[in-house]
Amino acid sequence: MGKLFGTDGIRGIVGENLTVELAFHVGQAVAAVLTEEKGSKPTITIGKDTRISSDMLEAALMAGICAVGGDVMPLGTIPTPAVAYLTVLEQADAGIVISASHNPYEHNGIKVFNAQGYKLSDESEARVEELILSGAPMDVKTHGEIGKRLHGMRQMKRDYIDHLISSIDCDLSGLRVLVDCANGAASATAARLFDRFPDLHTDVIHADPDGVNINDGCGSTHLKSLSEGVVAGGYDLGIAFDGDADRCLLVDETGHTIDGDKVMAVCGADLRRHGKLSGNAIVATVMSNLGLHEYCRKEGIELVCTAVGDRHVLEKMLERDYRIGGEQSGHTIFTDVETTGDGEVTALQFLQVLARSGEKASSLVSCCAVYPQVLVNVEVPHSGGVKEAIMASPALAEAVKREEEALAGAGRVLVRPSGTEALIRVMVEAKTTQIAQAVADRLADFIKSQKK
């Protein structure tokens, strides 16, 4: 991980560690690196979510890009996956997203896609960081070499929605859905998208962004209002996006959550029925529930698990040409459709299976059980190598082994260090919450004893 770029771009609180000055220099550096690599003037798309700071950061990025001779194609408020898709469609050299996803409004971020719609390479990110952190003067242009703002935003949004619609071949007739836009980027596209299905009844909530209400008690991280609305209104399904609409969680007709594991189980089985489940595999992470493991084992589907993070999931999918993968949190990737996770694609894929099945959503997802899961965070010192020493301890490995043996296949244990915090996380799944909690507490106490 670099000094500026984390696993999902540059993140921070605007005005504190994510400033206008930094955004300006990021714009300069991205355009300069692209110019080096391409040997000519680059074109860069920019999209943003609805945070109060997004317009300001967009202006700074655009100024930086144009200052060193790059052209800019602003897409306005639009989901993160739309930027990836439109960067490829418009044959741009890169795409920039201004968003902090599911985080509160005071946070924001800058994420860069390459010309193929994938995350900027580590080498290019390192070069961008080097230019910014060195403080070396950029090659600022003048006269006719200054970059330009290009236009066509409205048509490009239509192009993106057309693309989403083309991803399914079902009219979704007869279904009633309630859609929660999290007061985020989906507010600009979701209503237009679902209105294109005349036989699908759609109502939309939390689609009135004011700059500070993004993810505030709504969206995929706060499902209560959606769940209550689905039950009260007699809807077949509730759909919830996060702030930049790359994540989607669902709610069945009874108000219960349908997480990413259940989405992958249902959609993976549908892909196999239609001969499209490449490698007969689903890619998940080590945090996916034991219920998904059992479902795949029973169905004869290979479940490939990666480290936590949709970046790792996508890398494995591309490496082995797999078609579906994702995280329990709602990042689901369909590589036949997108180069990154797309909440609206996920919603459409699930709706298509639901419409074809003729079942209730609760019945459709009952194939994949959910084991109770308990997560305990144990604080450990950041310095002195304490975290690393505990994780490498044979005594910890033996303690974990004893607990797993006691679960006798009816649960699992995962102990992992946080990549960003002074924590070791203990996750336990078992047939009851009480059993999971007891195992997690014992392991947490053991880890605490090792800090001394």
C-alpha cells in the first residue's frame, strides 16, 4: 500500500487529510503519468457521488488535469461502475471517481480506473504518488496546449442505462420492488433504469440528496427503513444501494436481508442452468458464511475464496476466467457485464432469476442457509511487531485448531489481523449465536493473554 493510495484509492475527511490542493495535484499527476505512458494528450472521464465536497474536488481535479494538458470528460453524478464502463466506451485513457462509497458525508475519496475499466496498475499508482510527494514541478501548459472540458454527459448516462438493460433478457413483468438509493449516486440513474421496464412496478426512496444525507440511515448499510417499507407496502423485493452504487443488498418480501452470499448462490445456480458458470465456480472471500460453503458443496459448485476485498475477488476471477464473485457485504461482480462490481447489475440479475422462478424471494434464497456469525475485535499494539508475533504464534494456531475440532464441521473460525487498525479480528460461525460467541470470547481472551 502506498502513502496516498489505499486498497480502494485515496480516502480521507475533506478539509483535513483530503484537501483541494491534494486533489489538484492528483489531477496533474494522473494526467502527467498518462501522457508519459501514451506519448500524447490524454482524455480522462470524471464521475462523482452526491457528497457536498464532490463538486469542489471535481473542480480541483479538472483544473489539475487541464493545467498539464489533459482533456476532461465530466460525467456528473453517476455510479462508480458507470465511470468504469463509460471510460471504455468513450475510449478514454482513464476514469476518475470521486466517492467514499458507504462512508459518512464528511469523507470522500479519489479512485482511478485505467482505459480498460480496471483499477489503475500498482506501477502507475506508484508513479502518481512519486510525482505528488516529491514536490517536483509539473509540466504546466500554456496557450493552446491547455486541456479542455469535453461534453456529452446526458447521452453517456443514457448509454450506461442502455447497457444495464441489455444485461438481462427478461421483462420482469408482475414484480413490485422498492428501491433505496442511499441519497447517493444511484439517485441519478436508478429511477430511469427501472422505469424502462414498463411491466415492473417500482417505487424509489432516499433519492433526494442534499450533500450531507448520503448513507444517512439509509442504503445498503442501514436496511431498516427499506425492510419496513417492503413489508408495509407488500413489495416482492427491496433493493438497497450504497453511496456510489457499486454495492447492492436486497430485502425479501418478509423484510429479511438477502446478503451477497445468497445473491451469489442464487445467481451462480442460474448461470449454471444456462451454461454460463465458467469453471463451475463462484469466487468469494474468507468472510463468506459457512452456509455458502455448504450450498456449493451440496450443489457440486467450486467455491474459491480470496482475501477480503473485491479487488482480490476480481483478480482471481480474471486469472481463471470466472463469471461471478463477490463479498457478503454486497459487492458482486459479473464479469460478462462489467469490469467492476455494479449494484444495479446485481439487482437486475437477481430480479431476472426471481421473475423466471415464479417463487417468493424468501423461498428462492432459502437454498443457502446463514449460520450465526460473531465478530470480536481485539486491540493490540500497532508498534513493536506485537500483532505480527501473535498471528505467527504456534500457540494461537493450536488454540484455533482446538476450537475448530470442537465445532466438528458445524462451524468455522477465522482469525486475521486488520490491515489498517491495531486490531486482530476473531470471526466465528456456528449453529447458534451462543456457541459462536463462546468460541470467539475464548479466542479473544487467549489473544489478550499473548499481548503481555
